[in-house]
Amino acid sequence: MAPLILVVDDDETQRKMLQKILIREGYNVEIAASGHEALEKFGDLKANIVITDIKMPDMDGLQLFYKLKDFNRDVSVILMTAYGTIDSAVQAMADGASYYLTKPLDINRLKVLIKKALGNKTLLIDDKNPQKEIGNKYDFSSLVGQSQKMQDVYNSLRKVADSDVTVLLLGETGTGKELAAHAIHQNSSRRDYPFIKVSCASFPEALLESALFGHERGSYTGADSRRIGVFESADKGTIFLDEIGEINHTVQVKLLRFLQEKQFERVGGNQVIKVDSRVIAATNLEIEKAVREGRFRKDLYYRLNVVSISMPPLRERKDDISLLVEHFLEKYKDKSYGKKKKISSEALSILMLHDWPGNVRELENCIERAIVMGEEDIIQVSDLPHTIYNESIESLDNEIMDEIPANGVSLDQIERNLMIKALEQSNWNQTEAAKMLGITRRKLQYRMDKYGISTKDRIKG
């Protein structure tokens, strides 16, 4: 099922235009002409994202944002703002809004922000017992995986959680850096205080400093009142600076001072403010390369990199794929009427061969799609995205592919060739090959016998 977006704007032309554009992008879109109507619809719709104008009569977009957060703190909200209300949007970002866009809207930028918001979405929190749900969600056990690489991650997270050191999380997009940051916070002595995430790349350069450190009235055009920044809002808590490699030189200098002295001044002010906020930073860039090229301060890098934890890409821990698949089958069972689906060994074998450039997030999206698109209780190869299926098949050696008839590919033929590929890659070690395929060694031996696979099938180099 396509994500649901609720567009809120008192301008009929604007909201209908956005609805039409986003429907063409493949989203389900509902519209509301006011904040009150949006609240009524949101309770029934459970929208994934709310896009709202700030300036509206009766209930403006900021009031709507705070009411939505009271109703469901995990909802993603994108604010549309005119230049005169930018400072209000910045404050809302500090309070948990996902992103904001200035008018006139850049539609391509809006599309990018929607995809980012969907990529960053997490499980909804139970309003009846939010603290319990947060504790369950961000326990280390929520980072699924039993591979040695993940065991190393767990060990590092345990060590740093309550030590209060600054942590730098490294890894590709989709590897779970934000979840690791949440886990550190939730297992620290700061767990009862705020955890605020800032996506540094989502702010225009001129406004990131204000978002982080706040500003005084009159500090720039449109700053009609004092605003508190993230660092003050997160006092005694944790600040997660995602995409830290994107910050400009001015912010780098100010962040360095904070890490050294735990103090700063608001933009346009001279009052020294001291707070006790822990910093966890993350980047998917080669940060050391940025330091060598002079794009990132060396002294700031050393301050951030007190402890670094690398989140491994999924292609380097394929042993965890079957566990992750089971986790996502359970997580999205409500999309199959509350009944947990299973996955066929053929489909799992295809997943094991894929390189997963989008990492765990890509796998999660794949399983969610397969649950929705599949018509049976067991996910089959045909339920997987064609790109994943085709790329996995193409990864087989040409000599193996030559054995597949030109007039079609049966599931038995796919499975036989996948098994040979796994045996080749494991040097015909049946235990390792079975692990790669996500089946038991006994089942592998049974199917080798079924398909007549033996050492004579070794591919000669």
C-alpha cells in the first residue's frame, strides 16, 4: 500500500495542485482546508506524512504541528512557510518537525524531503504507554542481527551508552545509525531527558546555526522574537546530529567551542549560555577524506571522534538477512490482516544474493512490499521487486546461466543454480552454503539429492 500524505492548506488551488502532483508520484493523498479539518481526518487516516502551510486562519500550521505531536509523536510533518515565518519553522524543527520548505515551493525539493521523511519513519509509539514503548523500541535488541559484525556493534554500544562520551556513528545510508543513536540515549542516564535529532543537510546553510543555537530578536530579517535552539532544548539530554559532514565552517567553529566548553551564544546575542547536552553525530561520508581536503575541521573531527562506531552494510553481514526478514514479517503482519506471512526458500535465496545498496532500509521496504503485493500466505519469488530478482539472477556465473533454457526459467531451475552458486562461493562447504541460503544443512543435502547436485557440478575456472 502506498504511503498516505495529508496536505493541509487554506488555499484551495495550492492544496489541489499538491494533491495532483503527489498522486502522480504514486502516493495516496488526502487534503484538508484547515487545521481543525486536518485533525479530524488525521485521527481516522493515520497519515504517514502531514504537509501543512504555517499561515492559516483559526489554527495555524504550527498549532496543528504541536497538536499532531501530542496525538502521535512519531508523525512526520513538513512545514510550508513564507519568509516572514522562517524563525517559527526553525523553532518547530527543534521541537520535532521533520523539514520545512519556503514559498514559492520547489516541488523537486518537496519530493526529496518526502522520501527522506519516509526513509526515517519508525514504528508508531503507543500513546497509552509511550515510555514503555520507547524502552522496548530502542533497546539494543531492536538492532536485529547475530553476525560477528553486529556483535561488535552491540559491544561498542554497551560500552559507550552510559559513559557520556561523544560518539561518531559511521556507515552508509540505511545501516541503522539513527537507531543506534536512540539505543545509546535510551540506555544512558539521560534517558528521561530529550532526544532531539537534527538532519544537518535539511537546513539552508544560513539557518542551521540558528536551529542549533537559537537566535535573538532582530538578529536577521524575519527574526521577530527570541528563539531557543536545539542545544538549549536538549539540556541534560542527547542531540543527534545526522549528516554532520554537511555543516558549514561557521557552525563547525561554534560546535567545536560547545564540545570544548559546553557553552555558546545565540545568533545575534552575547549572553553566554551553558548547557549539559550530549552529542552523537553521524555521517555517511568519508569524513577523514573531508578533513584531508580541508572541508571539515581537523580539531572538530577529533572532538567528535572520541569513540567511533561503524555500522556494517548489509552485504557484509548476509548471515543476518534471514533474521531481518523474520523481523519484518512480524513487524508488518498487520498489512496481511494480522497473520504473519512466511517466505519461500527460493525467495530467500534471491534475497541472499542481492547486494543491498540501500542496506537494511531497502530490505525492509522490499519485505513490506512483498507482504502487500503477495496474494498467498508464503512470499514467492514473483512477489519480490523485479529489480532485486533480475540483479540477483544476473549475479550468477554465465556458465550457470547458460544452463537455463531460453524459453523460460522454472523455480526448480532457479533454486538448483542458486544452490550451485552458494556451494561455489563457499568452496563446497555445505554448512557455509546452507547458511548463505538461509536453510539448514540437512535441507541443503536433501535438495542436493533432489536436484542431483554433486562435486561434478563444480564450475571449472
